[in-house]
Amino acid sequence: MISTNRAQSNSNKFSPVKSEGIDLEAAQALFQEALILILNDEKAALRVLRELINATIGFERISVKMHKPAQSIQRMVSDKGNPTFHNLMAILAVIRKSLNVQVEVTVVPAWKLREIEVEVLASIQVRTGLVA
């Protein structure tokens, strides 16, 4: 579950670096999707993280925050990427702070998992405008 900090600005666009910006709720939904995928499909999670970084803070800014070359971070979240736990947590921390959200984890019985996944996907589709 992603919760937005109350101190967040009232702007509809999230643009810490990129001039075109991305809708803040869409960025938060992508972040939530990446977090869920980390436990279920790590390659898909890396793909979503790559898209999220490109759409929000960019690899140059995340590299400054992580004290690592941008190209190294790009390789970490590439299709063949294999970031260490430490690097993955650092990437998530930078994104979490830039989106001004907190992450809460709820453990549920496996039989409820499919129902929750459907709800989350529906929520992501609505927030990002991907509903048919």
C-alpha cells in the first residue's frame, strides 16, 4: 500500500527534473506496481522501475543520489539486470522520497492474493487511464 505524505504540493504534475512531468498519481501507481512485482516477477519489476525512472527523476539524478554512474543504474534495471539487494533498496528509496510516499506492507493469506491483485490492477488502470 502506498500512502502519500500530507506535506505534498498541490500540483497535478510531478516533475522534480523532467520538464514535461508525469501525473503524480500515475507515478505513484507505477511505483506500487513495481513493489508488487518485486515479489512476483522481478524482470517485470525492473522494467517498471526503468519506465518510472525515465518518466520521473531520470537516471542522471538518481545516479547523483546513489553515488553511482547513471549507466550502471541503467544496467541494473535493464532486461538482463541483476541489482544487488543493497542497490535495489537504494533505487526504491530514492524513488520513494522523490514521490513523497511511504510504503506499508500487508501480509494476506494466499487464497486472497488473486482478489487483491485484481483490485490493484484495476486501481492502476483507472489512475493511469488504461481502462478500455
